[in-house]
Amino acid sequence: GDSVTQMEGPVTLSEEAFLTINCTYTATGYPSLFWYVQYPGEGLQLLLKATKADDKGSNKGFEATYRKETTSFHLEKGSVQVSDSAVYFCALTQTTGNQFYFGTGTSLTVIP
Amino acid sequence: DGGITQSPKYLFRKEGQNVTLSCEQNLNHDAMYWYRQDPGQGLRLIYYSQIVNDFQKGDIAEGYSVSREKKESFPLTVTSAQKNPTAFYLCASSPRRWEGYTFGSGTRLTVV
């Protein structure tokens, strides 16, 4: 069945460091891929998405490219800020069926 | 502004008691979902509804019940049959699943 695997955390970076959070998926066909962010005590917010191969989703300095050949959707940011400290979830869904598959989340802490 | 409202933010339940978590959306989304979040386990689907008066069990429906009498509302009841209900509960909605979810801010339920 479909699934998402993301790198385990926690990840701790210094401010202005480069961020990569790895996400790989298993799915048939061409799923849509997402990154969500969760700040402490809050719900999840959609950060970015990509719906077809080679699409690049971007928002707030974060980027992720839908790589069909490596079944990956890694999240990157060139220079993290303290305010980026949160838990990040990779997810996928298909146009058919009823499921939305989430990874287990990666906690990021950015220190000044 | 359109969005999803979950209430209450914090809820305490005594042993053997049923409690109901509220979820209301004004986004005109057809589909609504309930997820449970436990530390280190990501999100698990409890119930979902794609149209009014219809709902389906997710992966962990035992001990929970829902109703969908109005498009805007999808309340979740945690019954006394749920033996370990302490968790963070998230409600979400979507116009079409491949466009992603909009989440509420969550309800933290604690058994006392």
C-alpha cells in the first residue's frame, strides 16, 4: 500500500543554517505530495504541495521538488530562522481512494 | 475569514464518561476528517465523511462515534469504550483530497 517515510528527528540547527528534511514515498501512479508544518499546541498548516512529477512547491523560503525517479519530496530551506522551529510532516494522497498518508513528523529546533 | 473551529481547546474526561469534541467549518468543503495524534506516532485517521449523512470508519474507529447532519459540522464523541483517549485530536476538511487539508487548531483531551 501507499506510505510515506521521513527522516527521524529531532533536528537541531543554528540560525541561518541550511535545512534538508528527507521524505520518500511508496505509491502507485502519480500521487499528490505535501509538506505540513505544526507549531507547538496547534493544528497542521499546509506549507507547500506538488501534484505532478518535477513540480516544485515553494512557500516562505521552503522548497520541495517532486522526484518521480527517486520517489522523493525532500524539504529544503536555505537559511532557517528561530521561528521555523516546529514539526514538519510529509504526506501524500491519490486522486482515487479515500486515504491521506502522513509521515511520522520531524521535529526541528533552530537555536540563535 | 474561512476556517475550521475546534472546541474546546482543552478537555478533561473522567473515567467512564462520554465527551464530544466540536468541529465546525465555513469553507464549504464537502469532506471532513478526524485524526488522533500521539507523541511520536504521527496522525491516525479515526473517521471521515465525504458528504452529509454519510461517514466511514478510519484506522482506529473503535471507541469513537461521529455524526454529519450538516455540511458545516462533524462532531466526534469519545465514548467510555475508548480505553486510552488521552491524545491531541485534529479535525480537517477538504474540497478535494488532492488539494490538501485545512486543519483546525486541535483539542487536547486528558483523562483524569
